[in-house]
Amino acid sequence: MNHKEFAQKVLEVDERVRFVSIYDEGEFFHEIKKGKNSYLTETETEISLSQAQYRWSSRKKMAPQLGEPIFAMAKYGKVFRFTLPLGVAGLILVSTEPGIDIENIIEKICKIRDKYE
């Protein structure tokens, strides 16, 4: 997967998508929309994605009872953050401005992801 190309496609989904981070095959990659400032340092971003990976693995343990997890979301004062699975053990973290149409954004991101998997 071309992580940079994938991230650019996700950033273009909506003007309010501000940040994309990818954990894939043991490597971290992240891209912020031009003109936006990151709220986290690079180290904080990697720690956050690592913690999200752990939480995602916990969610997968409930799959037999609830079905496979599709996405998870956290709402903060400044951003919405979504995590979505990527491949067998990867993860996508997307940060947006508040007030977006969650289902619409997730559907678009999933379509992009599915093209790259």
C-alpha cells in the first residue's frame, strides 16, 4: 500500500478531515492536511495510535458476540477521532473537525480503504 497516496485520498474526503494516521505492518505513517496544525507531537501521535491499536484488539475479542467492529469514535472538544481496521492487524486513525456527518465520512473512508487493501 502506498501510505502517502492513501492518506491524501482520505484527507480529500471532506474539507473537515484534518489528519490521517496509519499503523500497517509494524510501521507508523501520518499526514496532516495542508494549512492545519497538529494538536499532538509526533511522539504523542505514535503513542496515541499504539493505544488505539490495543483498544481495537480488545474490541475484536467481542466479535463472536457482537460482530466484527467496523469503526470506533471518540469526540473531543476540538476534534472527532475515528479508528478503522486496515488489513489483518493494521489501523487507520482519522481526525476531523467537529460537526461532520459521521456515517457519510466513514462510508467514504471505507470505500477508499477497500480499494487499497
